[in-house]
Amino acid sequence: MSDTADRVKKIVVEHLGVEAGSVTPEASFIDDLGADSLDIVELVMAFEEEFGVEIPDDAAEKITTVNDAITYIDAHQG
Amino acid sequence: MRRVVVTGLGLVTPLGADVETAWKNIIAAKSGAGTITKFDATDFHSNYACEVKPADHEYGFDPDKRVDHKVQRQVDPFIVYGIDAAGQALEDAGLTEMSEEERFRAGCSIGSGIGGLPGIESESLVLAAKGPKRVSPHFVHGRLINLITGQVQIKYGLMGPNHAVVTACSTGAHSIGDAARMIAMDDADVMLAGGSEGAICPIGIAGFGQARALSTGFRDEPWRASRPYDKDRDGFVMGEGAGVVCLEEYEHAKKRGAKIYAEVIGYGLSGDAYHVTAPHPEGSGAFRSMEMAMRKSGLELGDIDYINAHGTSTPLGDELELNAVRRLFGNSIANLSMSSTKSAIGHLLGGAGAVESIFCILALRDQIVPPTLNLDNPSDNCAGVDLVPHVAKERQVKAVLNNSFGFGGTNASLVMKAI
């Protein structure tokens, strides 16, 4: 697993209070990890802080799985 | 009128995070005070408080027992304490498995004096340092006072009255009184009722310090700082925690064979209409609150065995309450014991009235009244009143009165008796 993936996973586990094993690349934040829309706002904020990227609202709306987040961050990181 | 009884209790306090531990320590005359650990309070008016202890402490609080990790992250401590105390009360009452029909008739009335002060403080600092896009999306609903009730109702599926009192240090008593009326008026059969506070944070200590309300003179011996009725008292010691009772309509409780701790028989409430922080100089509001509760209870003055006083250890308030008690009870004052458990756990503000009502109920159960710690030199005004100095006292306890008074000139009194 890439460095980005590890750090994303850590943030998801911490914020959503889920088991690390359930944070697979395909896992949907809402359907599989019990997040609601505000949790996603919080996760996006945490990703922005951790990786120094800006994730605009329209892009954030398309991030629905763990892998979506990793892909976006890898593509936009400075 | 439908009768209202208490069938469950829940406590999170600086002396224990369950009912039996907290009560054992109260009766053993322990103090929950110490140097503040949540932040460095060296340069503050007061650097001591009665904090809820961490999970690894002998009588600490483990939030993981009843509060989801995700919720813990999103909300202020007062909500976490409140959810846990409410869960304890519901479990104690044996009502965690109610049908949907029953849950339609089960509600909550759990308030707080000032709510999510630590989170308001910390997120304000985030706003100032990093701007609006870094403020938590959970900021608002993680700080709102009615979100103990909100969280508890979601967790346990309760769909009856969803209520939260905000009357400063009278919150806990008003919460129980209001909830008892909701049951009496047939709005619900079961109500979780109480109060919570978790405001030991820099802005909280600074604010109460600037209001000249806090004890400041006992930095080296914080356990001596809360000393209601003593000549050397110099203000209250901030506490934190929660108390929640499960109230239930009497026939409902009897039908399911519930254990009944006490009956709520009197509720009085009044306003001082005098000053935002200072109590009325003749204790007029306190007097009328107690008088109303006694009148509603149908008891004689001589029937009250124990008063859990508001007694915050402030120079002015303690004397005025004592005067009001003296004026109402007259010669009957010789029959009763009156103590302030704030001497042991500090002032839980919005949680105080509920936690102290639970101590009253336990006094009824165990026929013992808790002590007033540090009462070394009672004020001149105390003569002829049994203020239970230093050690708990075994005695007959058939009926009890609890007083709570708050900023804004708000007063509440509850009368309860054994069944």
C-alpha cells in the first residue's frame, strides 16, 4: 500500500471510529463505513490538512470511496 | 394526578463514574478536588477544580463504555458525560429493551448550564488561526445543550418529549421537576431527566474567575477549598460531570415490578428579580421556591429529614440560603440535617441539581446523610442547624429536599420521599 493510502486509512479510522481492516480501497464512506454527509466534510478537511491539497466542493462530492480519495490526493499533491 | 417515581440512577462525578462508587466516596468524606490537569492553569485565578478522573484512575470515567468513538470525537465532554449517565439510569431501571409503543412514551429532559464551552473556545481559536473552512462541521451540534437529549434519544430510540433545560446552576433540578410534570400531565410514562456540565477549560475558569465566583485561596491544598458554611470559604470550586434519573409513572413502574427508589412529590420554582449573579439579600426567591415545593408535596415541615443544600461555598450565597431555610422551617429546623455535597465534588453547575438529587435519593435508600467537608469553623449564623460536618451521619431519612439556585436569579426545589 502506498504512503498516501496508509495516511488516508489512518485518518478514516480515527475520524469514523472503524476497524482498520474495513478500510479497503473499494469501501464506500457512506455505505460501508457508516459516515454521513458531515463526516465526509470533516474527512475532506482532514485530507486537506494532512496532504496540503485543496479539495473544492465539486471535487469532494465525487469522493465516495477510499480509493477516490487516494487517487485525488495523488493527482493533486504538490 | 399521575404519580411519578424514580426507578433508575446514573452518575458521572469527580468521585466516581457510577452510582455506587461515587456514593461510597461521598459517604467516606473523600474530596474530588485537585490541581487542574486539562490545561496549565498556573496563571489563572484558580488552578484547582474537581475534575472527572481519567479511565485508568481508581474511580475514573471510561467514555468507551457507552459512547461511540465517533460521537466522542464530535461532541463536547458535557454531552459524553450526559449520554453515559443517561445510559446508566436506563440500564438501572431495566428499560433498555422497550417496544416501539413504549418508546413513543419515553422521553428525555437533560440540560446543561453552559454547554459546550471547551469546544466553542477551541474552534474559535481554529477560526482565528486558520479561517472558516477549518471549523469542524460538527461544531454546532457538538456544543448545543439539547444534544445530550438528542444523542440519548437516537442511541436508545426514545421518541417521547425531547426537552433540555438551561437555567444555569438550577438546570438539573428544573430538568427533573419539568420531566416529573410531563409524566404527571400524561405527556410520557418514562423520562430520563437530569443535567450535565463539562466547562473546565481556560475560558470557563477565566470567566468564572473574573465574575469573582471561584475559590482562589487554596492552591496548595485544593481539597480544603470547597467549604460551605465555613468562615474561611472564598468561592466555589468548579466541578464537572452529570446526573440523570429515570422517572416513571407509578402504575407503569409497579406493573412491571420495577425497583422504586423514591417518589417525586414536590417541585417549586421561582425567580429573584434582583441581580444577574448575586442572590436576593433576603433569600426571597430561595424561600418561595422551597415553600412551593413543600406546599405541593403535602408534607408537614417537620417531615423533612434531610436537605441537600445549594451551598456553593460562596461568602454570600450560603448564608442567604441558610436564612431562607431557617425562615421557612422555623422550629422544625431542629429535626433535619442539611449538608452540601459540593464540599466533596465541587459545583457541577448545570449538573449539580441532578447529581445532588441522586445523593438525596441514596440518603433515603441507605438511611445515611452525606457530610459537609471542611466545616471547621461554622459561620455564626449556623448555630442550631445540623450541617453534618466532616463525617456522614446515620439517621432516619424518610423525606428530602434539594435546592438549586442559579445566575439570573433562578431557583428550583424538589421534595422526594421513600415509598
